[in-house]
Amino acid sequence: MTTTNNAIQEISPGLSVRGFVPPLRLRDFKLIAFDMDSTLINIECVDEIADAAGRKAEVAAITEASMRGEITDFKDSLRRRVAMLAGVTESHLADVYQRRLRLNPGAADLVLACQAAGLKVLLVSGGFTYFADRLREKLALDFARSNQLEIVSGQLTGRLVAQSWGDIVDGAMKRQTLLDVCSLMGCTPAQAIAVGDGANDLDMMAAAGLPVAYHAKPKVREQASVRIDEGGLERLLEVFGVGV
């Protein structure tokens, strides 16, 4: 990466960079890691699930505060929100996936361009496996890690299921997941791109060679090397001189 001063430079409307002079070479990177909710996709899944329980406003307020970094204990905030989902049916999860969840603009284009350039793609989310696993299959992603909702007799219990890798996917786990995948691939974190929008993504973004903020909260925009404030995810390709 060619370094320059640390001032934000707008290279085209709604697209800014800091700390380097474009274009970079996409093939110099080996991994791209995406947050899921409000980054790769258009919704916060936990908020939409809560809609079925009549508690969307309450859950969404916690989600927003957590994303802005106003709630620092993500694990506690997620457990509180998941507890409010007790009794929601599994069929409502399917409804959220089929009727409300959409890829954000440019998501498929960016993933395909990265795959064509030889990058592996990681989806790491504080959201839920029900959605992350389906997106992994839909987009042919290489790795995915997220939280698993406990479902008994077709209903959410309001709890999460412990998984083999450990506890809840919070900011620290996102960072560790990126580092683990880099180690598995035999590349350095400097060869990774991390794309996120909320405070839970900051640790992962700080570990990556190219942190990207997509329509992000202020704390995230302040710490990113690339800021996409207008348009779709495919705008990241402008930094690499790649068209779609």
C-alpha cells in the first residue's frame, strides 16, 4: 500500500480514502471479511425477528446503541435482545429471509470480483447462523461464523446455542476469526480487507490491512481507510481501478 498523509481524501462523490493513494492491486490481498447485518445485507435480522414478537422498537433501540458503540458489552446486549425473541416461530425466520432480507447493492458484484481475483471470502457476524449459512451457500463464500439461535419444537427459546469455537461472536471474536482464517490460509492480516458498519466490527477492521466502512456509524467511519458513504458495495472496486 502506498502511504500518504492521514487526511481523508474524497476520490469520487461518497467514496473517500485515508492513508494511501489509489489504485491498490486487488490481487495483493488474499482475504475479504464481511460483517453481515447492514453491511452485506440490508437489514438487522434480530430487529426483524423481534417484529414477530411485537418488540421491534425495543430491540432495535438496543441494536442501534450497540452499533454506535454506546453499549460496550455486545455479548450482554445480544443476550438481552435474543431473550426478547422467545416464542417466535421458526417459520418467521423463513419469512424474514424470504421477504425482508436482501443483499445490499453491489454485494454480489464485489464478492464475484474478489473471488475472480483469487481472494477467499469470510462472513463473520454477530447475527445468526440461520441467515449466515444461507448466504454462505447463496454466494459460495469460503468461511462463515455467527451465533446460533436455540430452536425447540419450532420456536425460539430466547437463548443461544454454544458452539465448538467458543462463546458469542462479538468484536473480539470477529478479530480472532479473521486472524485464524489468515493463519489457516498462510497469509498475513495485512493481506486482508475487512468491511463493516458498526462498533462490533472495529476490532476486526483494526486487524486488517484495509479496513472499509460501508454506510457506517461515526466511530467506524473515523477509523476506516476506505469510506463508502454513498452507493453500493461495488464502489470498493473503484479503489482498485476495477469496473463492474
